[in-house]
Amino acid sequence: MFIFFCLAGFFSGIDAQPAKSVILIYLDGGPSQTDTFDPKPEATRDIYGLLKDAIPTNVPGIVIGSKLPMLARIADKYSLVRSLTHGVNGHETGHYAMVTGDLSRNSVVYPSYGSVISFMKKPGYRGVLPPYISITSANSRFNEGGFLGNEYKSFNTGGEPEKMVFEVEGIVNRSVKPQKLRKRIQMLDKFEKVNPFSASFSYTSTIDSFRQVNTEFISGESRQVFNLASENKEVRERYGMNRLGQSCLAARKLVEAGVPFVNVRTTGWDTHKKHFQRMNAMLPELDQALSALISDLDTKGLLKHTIVLCGGEFGRTPKVLWDAPWNGGRAHFGQAFSYLVAGGGFIPGKVLGKTDKTGEKIIDREVYPCDLIGTVYLLMGIDPHGTLPHPLEGNLPVLPSLGKKGQSNGLLFELIEIDNHE
């Protein structure tokens, strides 16, 4: 009852359910926080490596990595969490922690928060497009549906959005023209009308229902959401004519179409070797794509209702590994790392949490995965203290780690637009 009244008080202090969609820019492999959102220019070369400089943003007092100048110019549209932690240094377990919020280490496999949002929004969702979409694939290290089942896993687009035609698996096929597809559908309809056995099946209406949805999905207006060529050249180039840039553009089009959760997965961030060479190539692409996405959502009036998150399964060691075989790399680091948060009720232009002068220890406001995910749930109108139905165990907590010492440190009320959260 206490939780109910707390949540009721929360929503009375802001616009009713500000967030309608989430875009997660997932930097698979673990990005370096010291080279992005938590630079340490006053440290030694063993910490900043070959990327010493930090640059001021348009918010006084906030600096970010020197390879992110476009994001620096729009820091008043997002906030930074510099004190995320889970203490996990393995990809599989780190990814599981960051997409489920579960640090309980019990035998239950939890669904990702994309799956939970898909499940919770299903009763009121009327779109033809799947409610949870990954561009171009979900992380293969973990079954995203968890105990909710495969129905709530993400739809993976596959394809190459940076190409002339974004061939989404099962929807867009350059070799089958729309006219040919319509003829095939008409031929199937004619066959079934003359088939004496078709009317005897009790599930005919169900098949027709599925076919109607799938036909719309493949050949109707929904297909056009993935047609990036419908955007003018200037817009496409602003995002960057590469995999990440065009994936972010597709994500914007999907939330415009009402999709509740879009996961943009970009790989290559596991930089044990040649770290700085790879950052010199990858950070400018991230800077361009993410800044274009946030600015575009804001210009279109969508940022208020769209949560944007950017980060990975953990960070990377602040101390550079200069010796062979790494020769200037950074290892996995789950003790302290950063995330960018924007839109959907998050207050922009702030920094939450702080690490020490080398970035190796959190000295202010630890944030655990369930704290971040629970805040997203709250902004999406989902009770973070609620339950989910397990097929064998009955109702289980949405976030089993929330409120548990060593697994949680409280929702991010410091970053939420609310008059009073007591």
C-alpha cells in the first residue's frame, strides 16, 4: 500500500506517464568511460593514455571526452550517470545484469527490460510492428525473453541499414517486388476459396487474422518505417552513412511509429588491443549518430516522450595496459562506469555520481543496474516494485535486486522531473 501511494504521488508531480518509448544505444563489449563520459585529464598517462584532453560542454562544469564535440554542444539535452556499478567483469554476466537489473544470482532467468516493457505494454499496444525491436540484432549472449518466453524476445531486423535498401529479415526482400507479392497473396486466396477442405478447419479465422497482420507487416505502411530512403539526403548524412548512424535513424522512425522499445546494438567496444586506434574511428561515429538522434527527437517534439540510453555491459579499466600482448588496451571494468540518459522525464544537463581522480573507485552515489532500469520503468508507467508471472514460480518481483543491499542504492530521483518524491 505504501508503494502504491508513493507511485501515485510521483505521477501527480509530473505529466501522466511522460515516456512512451525507449531507445537503448547498446555499446556491446563495454565502452571506456574515461574516454567518453568521465574523462580524467588531470590524471597520469597511465590513465588517460593517448586521449588526454577533455572538452567543455554547453553546460558549465560538465566536460566529456575530446572525441565527442557534437555531444558537447548539446549537453543541455541529456544527463550523465558516472557511478554505475555491478562489480562483474564477464561479458555474459555483465550483459545479463545491465539488461535485467538482476544481481540476485538465483536460478531464475529474468527477461530483459525490453521484454518486460513489451509484456507490460501488450494490452494497450495496437501497432502492427513488434513492440520490441533490435537493430540489427539483440545480444546473442542471453535469451532476452527470460521466463516470459520467446513471445517477448526482440524482433531482430538483420540487414544493413547503411545500404541503399535496408533488407529487414522477413519483411524487405529486393528480389520480390511488391507487385509480385500481391499476386502471390491473391493466388493463395483463390486457392483456399476453391479448396473443399479449407472451410472445415475451425482455426480458419485465426489463420486469416495472422495473415492479415503479417501481410500488413510485409507489404503495408509498416514496411515503410524501414525505408530510410524516404528521409532526405541531408538527414541521413547528419546521422552518418554508416551502420550506427543509420540504425539510430531507423530507431527514430520506429518510435515515431509508436514502438515502445528499440535496441540499437553496436559492436566492437571490447578493446583489449589497439584501444586508442579503434576509439579514434569509433567515437566520432558515436558522437555523430547519438547527437543527431537526440537533436532530431527534440526538434520533432519526441524527446519529451522518448527515453534515450547509451552504454554497455560495463566500462573499461581506467589504467591502460601498455605491456604485451595488449600494447595499449583496456580490460573489462564493472566497478565504475558511465551511462548517458536523456528524454522521457529525465532532467537534462546534470551529472549523477562521481569517481575518484583515476576513475577506479566511486566516491559519490553508487548506481546499480536495477536502479537505472527501475527508473526507466517508473517513467514508462510501470511499477518497479510490481510483479511478473513465472510459469512455475507464480508471481515474482519485476526487479528482484531493487532495495537489496549491495544490489541497489535507490531509484534515480535526482534525475527525474518531479516536485516531491517523498
